[in-house]
Amino acid sequence: AQTVTQSQPEMSVQEAETVTLSCTYDTSESDYYLFWYKQPPSRQMILVIRQEAYKQQNATENRFSVNFQKAAKSFSLKISDSQLGDAAMYFCAYYSGAGSYQLTFGKGTKLSVIP
Amino acid sequence: DTAVSQTPKYLVTQMGNDKSIKCEQNLGHDTMYWYKQDSKKFLKIMFSYNNKELIINETVPNRFSPKSPDKAHLNLHINSLELGDSAVYFCASSQLAGGPNEQFFGPGTRLTVL
């Protein structure tokens, strides 16, 4: 079974600065997908960014980018120019391409943004 | 327009009661899910239905029974509620046909068992 590890239970960043959230995963598969979801205090789960394992290029969405290291099984999220609205729980998730049909989540990292 | 909706958003009930949570998606997706988020924020899959057929049934007590009357709806019925059932329950949907895609989540239902 796949596992997803987020080793930082809590992180903080100054407004306008850059922060990187770590995620590692364990799998024997070669075809899979990785996601970062954001959960603000409103409780809504929001997709931040997605990466297909077969793509070598790191995904980018505005101020959010990933550093995907397939051999190291690492998938970190970088948030640039942090804003107060970025404060939330961030979850890394794994999706198997072999038809398991489910997301396996890490335990989350709580990000605080300091004004 | 709400893509994935759940009712109710909050549910407070006594131990031993039976309750249901409803979920509807208007995205035309073929697959729906139930996740449980515990007090430590850990999210875990409970069930998944693809085209009204159960495809994931994780180890959950058989007091939990999902029902999918059609592709747009996936309800969760819980019998004989226990204190440990207190959690936030999320419904989600995605389109599996054509390759795995993003799962869209509902707003969650916070269940409190007293």
C-alpha cells in the first residue's frame, strides 16, 4: 500500500516571503498522480496543484510550484509571495494510476502566515 | 452553482441514533467518494462508487452504509451512532473515464455524537 508522509506538522512564513512544504511518498508503481490540496478554516478542500508522474516538468500554478523528484519520491510545494489567504492546512495526496480509485493523503501541514 | 453539495453541514445527535448525510454533484462525474476526517485532521477514504457500483469499501464498521440511487447522488447512512463517529465527513466526485482526474470535494458535514 502507498503511504504519504508530511514531516512538518506546522510551518510559518512571513507575508510576501517564500515557504516550502515537504512531502514524501512510498510506492512501487511507475504511473501515478500527486496532488496538493488546501483546507482553509472554512473546511473546504481546494486543489492547489497536480503533477503526473510521467511528466518530468514541475507543475506551476501562479505563486504555487512543485519540486517533483521521482527517484527520491519527493513532492514539495513552494509558495512564493505568501499572502494571508494562504494560511491553511495543506495536504499532499497520492493517486495510483493502476486503478485503486482513491486518494491517499498525508497527515497535513498547518501553514500560518505572519503579517 | 455548487459543484458538490452535502446536507446537512452540521449534525449533532445522541449516541445510538441513526442518521444520514446526503451528497449531490452536478458535474456529471461518474465516481463519488466518502472520506472521513478525524479530530487530528487525517483524511481517509471510506467508500467509492463508480456508475452506481461500489468499487471501494475500506475497513469501516458495517454500521456505515452508502447508497447511490444514481450517478449524481451518494448518501451515507450511519446506524447506532457512537462517540468515535464524531468527525467531519467529506463527499467528493471525479471523472474516472478517460484517466484519473481531480477530485472535487463538498463542504463537509461535521458530525458530533453526544
